[in-house]
Amino acid sequence: MTTDLIPGNAVIGQSGGPTAVINQSVVGVIEGLRHHAKAGTGGPIAKILGMRHGVRGLTQGDFHDLTNTPQDFLDRLATSPSAGLGSTRDKPDADYCQRIFEACEKHNIRYFFYIGGNDSSDACRIVNELSTQKGYELRCFHVPKTVDNDLMENDHTPGFPSAARFVATACMADFLDNISLPGIKINVIMGRHAGFLTAASALARRSDRPEHEGPSTDGPQLIYLPEVPFDTDRFTQDVAKIYEAKGRCHIAVSEGISDKDGNPIGATLIKNAQTDDHGNVQLSGSGALGDALATHLKDALTPAGGKPLRVRADTFGYIQRCWPDASPVDAIEARGAGRFAAHLACKGEQDGSVAIRRDSEPGPLEHYESGFKRIDLAQVAAKTRHMPKEFIEGHNNVSQAFLNYARPLIGELPRFERL
Amino acid sequence: MTTDLIPGNAVIGQSGGPTAVINQSVVGVIEGLRHHAKAGTGGPIAKILGMRHGVRGLTQGDFHDLTNTPQDFLDRLATSPSAGLGSTRDKPDADYCQRIFEACEKHNIRYFFYIGGNDSSDACRIVNELSTQKGYELRCFHVPKTVDNDLMENDHTPGFPSAARFVATACMADFLDNISLPGIKINVIMGRHAGFLTAASALARRSDRPEHEGPSTDGPQLIYLPEVPFDTDRFTQDVAKIYEAKGRCHIAVSEGISDKDGNPIGATLIKNAQTDDHGNVQLSGSGALGDALATHLKDALTPAGGKPLRVRADTFGYIQRCWPDASPVDAIEARGAGRFAAHLACKGEQDGSVAIRRDSEPGPLEHYESGFKRIDLAQVAAKTRHMPKEFIEGHNNVSQAFLNYARPLIGELPRFERL
């Protein structure tokens, strides 16, 4: 197994928005390298280096030396949320990738592991091409990570199940709050282009409802995804209908909802919004979208001369990606994805991205099975996966197929009783 | 013990913002009545009724009959967040209290339990006075509840420890996010007049830091309470100083921060803000305050012509009061407060409010002890307790005395590892 190894150092980096389980993947890579390559014991892989703040640290020679980090420390790091090595929003262009490549040469790095989303896999791809062109043997692997769940070729991505678990739990509890003090409540959920995380709010609906009672009327009763063009008038009518019937309405809205021309509604609402290196206008870290929708509903639905309707908006914000109650499935898979990447590198693969494959049919958690496969970097790099059509129901709901898909991923939810 | 009982019915209601443990108190009252008065078994208390949406339901004769609700259901209800009976924001005036009194007469109610904050205890007080004037024997008890922790005569109030646990956990995880992707991060926390919940963010700072390293530099590095007049220029300077030193800054702000004349900063920022029956202008259910502070810092601290600083604001919102991971101490005390109220009523007390008393000195969780006492309704009714001076340090921090006070209440926090 180790005959194919090139002597040199390995480097691991984290990129993009952190998650509750991204440190599991770092630890998985380290464990995989130690297992296969006797890293740090005089084996062919001399050092395992962590990039501080991703490729930014790599180009500056700024590393954590992880070669001899004790296993018990790693086990605790793995269950700590957020990117332990530090993350970055830098999107390397050709020049930047050249500097990454030079840093690899300089530090005798022969194994390059980058944990992140589709832009991170694109950086991997470019660095990999550069090293091939220059005849420098560098094995480049991408390990998937994103709460948005928007990577191609993956059944789902590490980070998503834990964020979905947070969203579902928060919506369960907040729906009880909405019953208790009725009104219109909007919850704004992360996901710029893909609606998976917003869709996960539907897991909050009580699933143990007897069939003869018909579909759940639990909140959120309305779900707005970035995949479905958002029409403000239709939204207002949807809310009015439920509010008239129940005296309350519980709504989940993606931060990425866009009009029929694809313009994100939220982007125009944040004052001095930042645009990152990826060309994305800031959507998170602001309550502007929720507040604008709440103000709109208050104006549109309050009867003339009447007392203003009780309309409230919460934006779940960064805690949805860092809440320290990871889905058990997610924790295991994120660790496994890191180990699998190390395994591929050590058995002689030149490059690739790790993807999660589901081996079981939709069904209860106890039947859930998954595994990993190697895919080409180009299959995932710089591409975005959206909610498939069969996961979307009408313009304001998700389908049973989505619930079957997502339920095994998030672990057991608490059970609440109500009168 | 039961010789003093008046034959009749008992009624229990919940009022104001729900909490993670307010159902514990409902269940505690039921258990106390069953224990002392053999309620539902032909004993002197015939029925135990739950008011649907507090006094609003009572005046409309809208009840849940809880007399024979099975214990296993009650046990599950107790651990469910939010107000299971439904809550209300109605603030009864003299006329309203007259209608409450008439409803009690009509339904032969002789035991009145109301779980809520200082306005709920005031409603209890007025109804109690009315019944005394009319010579109708009605035993009126207030059971404390508020995440704001602002009730007089109480060491702390049920609901606060669980909300504080959420705030501390969220700030721990979000601080790691802030280290990972540096910038300026503002978290806006509930608490209109009292800063206890915002102060609880300080529990997020690592407490296991070796003494020789000096005070923790963990976030939040700056804490702004409603008790200290908020000065925007001073705030800007505070943030600039930490940002210059560290390249990041983690900030906790109360939704109730007010200028030197006592005007809440947030109240002017929410469009069409609602004013409730209590004269309070809406502060929650909006991201307006956080967004305004973020925009201000971006404008004030970005160098002329430079790239805008990364400034983000999250408003924790309603999940901080309903997150279903109650502090164990809080769950036990909320149940106990309900039982104690029933006990007082059954042993012949005419009226009163239950208050929590701490029986241990500040110290670790394992030495924590508390108990209950009866206080007069007037001692707690319509009054607000603020953070005592000795809990506040300077204009942007809390003291060690506050940490010693709060730490035993919130239970064990997760432990995170970092590189």
C-alpha cells in the first residue's frame, strides 16, 4: 500500500464558511495519513502541516505543525465547531495558484488536501494542473464541505446535515412559540443558490401525525427556496390565506430568494453590502431581508386604520453553521471523507475529489448506509447543484421525496408535547 | 394539610414571552395540587383548568381541562419549550381584572395560578384585591418566569438560566467562527431593560485559561448592557482599538441599549414598530439594531478608499427563549416553583408570589443550592430589577462577581479545542 508514496510533506487546509464538522475532516486526513504513511515516525511523509487560513497561510508559509499532535487532542478538535486551522474567502486566480504551487515546491509538499466547497475544488484543480505542467509530483485532493449542500456528484455534503439539524430544531421550537403567541413569523435561512438548508425547515413538522388527519399543518407552512422565482404579490397572498384561516403563519425563507430575472432580493437591501472575491454580494450577517419582508407584510395585511399585525422576522445567522450539536451521521461522514482522501493519496491516486454516495434506499435512520467514491476534480469544481425538481412542491413547499432524502441525515430530533 | 382547602376549581395560566421551562411550572402546579388536594379524585379541588392564552382565555371561558392528564404526558410537556397552554401579551387594566374576577366566580375557581413576569404578578395582585373586596375566597399565586431575569426579590428567575445557556453556547461557537474568518461580529441579545441575558455572553469566554496568561481575550471582548448609557463614538473607539490589535472583534449588544436620555437606540430603527399594551416599543423580531450598528462601524472604520471592512451582525431572536436544551438547574427550579405555589395555596395562604432564593455562596455547580420563599405580590408586581452595579465592569464588560453568580445556573457548557 505504501510503495507508491513519494517522500515529502503533506498539507491540509480549510476554506469558505466553517461548519460544525469541518474539523472532523481535518482529523480524518491526519488519521488516514498516519495509518497509511506512518507520518511523523520516519515514514515517507515527514510532516503534516495545517495551512493557517487556507491557501493564504500556505503562500505565506504560515503553518500549524500537526505531525505529532496527540490523538486525544485531535478527538476533541474534531467535535469543536468552526475551522480550527482558520479559513479564508480568497478565491485563487491563475497568479495566486502559481504562488500556491511555488509554496508547495518550497516546502517540499507532495500531498495537498483542501476542505471546502466548489471554489476550493477549483483551486485544487488549477494547482493540480500547474504541478502536472511543471512535472512536480503533487497529489491534490478536495474534501467536500458546505452547509449549502450544493456540490455536484454528492448525495449530500458534510456540514449540511448538522446545519439542517439546527434549522429543523430551531423551527420546531419556534413554531411552538408562534402557536403560543400567534402572529406572522418569518425565519430567514442560509443558502445563496441552493435551497436544501431552507428546505430542511420542513423536517420541523411533526412526523408522527396520524394519516387520517391529512398533511401536517405544523410550521413552517410556507417555504421559499432560491430555485423558485420569488413573487412578492404571490407571497403576500400565500401568507394572507393562512393567516385568515389560523390567525398565525410560520414561514421559512432562503436568504437567496431571487426575482424572476434571478436578482437576489436580499442583495439590494443591505447597506454598503460587501462583494467577495467570488463575485457574491453579501447576504448573511444581516437581518435586512427578513425585516423588509416583515415590513411589507405589516403594510400589506394590516386592515386600514387597524392595529398593526404582529409580524416578526428572525435571521438564523452564523449559529446555523457552527451550532455545536452535530448530526451523528454528519460527524462520522466528515471524518470518513478526510480519511478516504488520505487513503486515495496514499494508494497512489494523483488527484480527485471525495464524494458521498448513498447506499440505502430512502427510509428510516436505522437503514441508512453511505460510502465514499473518488470523482474527478473537474466534476465538482466551480459548479453548483440545486434542489432537484422532485424535491420541490409548488412554489412554496418541499416534497415527500425531499423529506425522505433529508430525514436520515440529521439524526433524532427532540419530541415535543403540546396541548 | 388539606383541612384549609376550599372546594372549587383551580386555574393555571401562562403569560408573556415563552421560555424553555415555562411548561415545567405548569406541570409543577398540577403535581402540587394533586399531591395536596387529591385533585380529580373527588378531593376538594374538583378540576384543574388551563387558561388558553392566559387571562384572555379565562375571560372567554376557553380552557384545557388538565384534571386527569396522565403523568407521562405531563412529563413530556414539561420538557417541551414554549407555553403549552398558549400565552398572551394582554395587560389587564381594572376593567379587564373585573372580567377575570367574574370569570372566576362563574367557573367556581378558588385557586388562581399565573406564571409570568412582573406584569403577570401585577394582574394577580389586582384580581386578589378585587376578590378580597367582594368577599369571594380566591387564592392568587404568581409563579415567576422571564428570560430577562428582571424580577425583584428573586436571586434569578426560571427561564433565564436556559436562555443564558443558549446565549453562552452560541457565543462560544460564534467566537470560533470569528477567529476562523476574522472580522467584526455583533450579536444582538434579548433584554429590554435588564442586561442579565446579554451579560451571559461573557460565560462563553474560556474559563480554564491559566492564571499567568491574564484575563481571557476570548469573545465577546465588548459587552453593551441597557444599564449603561450607550455612546456611539465611544463604541466606535472601543471596536477600533480591538480591531487594530487583533484584526477582529466580537461584540455582544443588548437589544435594549439606550442613549444617555434613556431612549432605546433600537426602537427608532424598526419600521412601523409595534407598541404593546405595556407601552413597550417592539425591539425583538427584527435585525434593525444590529444592522444599523454594523453599517455604522463599516462606514466609520473602513479607511478612505479602502475595501469595506468585514462587519456582520446577527440577532439571536426568539430561538434564545425557546431553544430546547434547558439548563438542568432551570428545569428543576421551574418545576419546583410551580409545586411550591400549589403547596402555599393548599396550606391556606391567601396569595403570594414564589421567589427563588440562593442558599449557597458563589462557587462551582456542585455546591449550588437554592430554595423557594413566599413574597407578597406587591413586592414583585410591576417592578423591574436591573443588573446590580457590582455585576458591571466599566462601560463595556461584566465583573467576576457576575460570572460567579451566573455560572452555576447554566449547567455544563461544551468544551472546544482550538489550535
